Amino acid sequence: MRIVLFGPPGSGKGTQGELMAKRTGFPRISTGDLLRTAVQKRTPIGRQAEAVMKEGRLVSDEIVTGLVRERLADPDCRGGYILDGFPRTIAQAEALAFLDGERPEVVIGIEVPAEVLIDRLSGRRICSSCQAVYNLALQPPRLEGRCDLCQGPLVQRPDDTPEVIRERIRVYHEQTERLKDHYLRRGSYRAVDGGGTIEEIFQRIVRLLDGEIGMSGRKWVRA
């Protein structure tokens, strides 16, 4: 089974992907995390991607697909996996179908109004040490400015400022949202209301995937 998390920046794909990974036993593969690791390590791909990411634009299909191809070759992906942030374009979707086209697929579209997205992303903070994610409104740290897990300092990502957020949402609607029609035609798209608490959204996804994975013969890994 391949689960594709689909939705605009700030829709909660990363948070829900982590919960789903624990529930299913599938690894969560975040292209954002792959790219940020490449930037941090100053790899050739990281240097190419850094300037583009800071401006809120999409990194080229070739770079992102190459990172995903390498990750899908790892042994933990054989039973299934969760994609967060990929594909984002029709070209990436076609590349994924070429890489692993026989695997059953469900696409979960987390749908959230634009004004909610801006509020969510403006309040997001990342631990500079362990990369844990917080939200000042929805999931604040116990101690202001410090990570609950390692006490590292919390920072705002350069692409989480209001100006860049608006650009990211514009790019999403211009380019990525076309994928919705693509997956609707394939019959794999399932919409989920992205409003409410993290747990409420997760339970909507659980109810959906209980049916989808049941149809494919694969059961959830129970916590």
C-alpha cells in the first residue's frame, strides 16, 4: 500500500503522517525533510535547493524525484510507505507511477481554508536540535522557546513567514492543485476535512483508511 498525503502547506500532512506511520508501521517519507537534510549537509542537491526553498518556490522535479527514488529503494519501504510532500506536480506523479506503479494507492487530500493555513504556519516552530515540530496555537511547547524533548531552542523556518506563506499557497494553487483532478480521474483521491484538533483529523483519516486498507487485505498495526 502507498499512502499519499495531499494538501497545501500547513494542512497538517507532517503531523498526520507521523501518527499514521505509528499506526500502520509504514515509514513516512517527507520530501521536505529529505531536502532540508540535503541543505544542512551542503550536498550538491542541497545547495541547488536552498535558494529556491527560501523563496517558497518548488524545487525541480528532477531533484525531488531523485531523492524519492533513493529512499524508496530502502528495505523498510517494501511493505508500504507514506509520502508527505510528493508528488507535487503531474510530472512527479507520472515518475512515481513509473517507479512503483503496481502498488495499491490511496491519496488523502487534507482540505483547509487559506486563512487558516496562514495562521497555522505563522505559529509553527521547529527545534533546531532534534527537528521536533510545535505550533504556538495548537501544540505549544511546555516551556516557551524550548523543545519538550531535548530542551533545544525553537526557531521559525525561513519559509514560515507570512510573505513566504502566501507565495507557497499561491504556488500550490497554481501548480500542485492540478493533481487533485489527476487523482480523481484515477479514482484514488479521498478528501478529509482538515479542520479541528489534530486528534479529530486523525480519527477521520483512521476511519477512511480502515476501509481502504481492509479492501487491499492489509490491516493496521494496532498501537
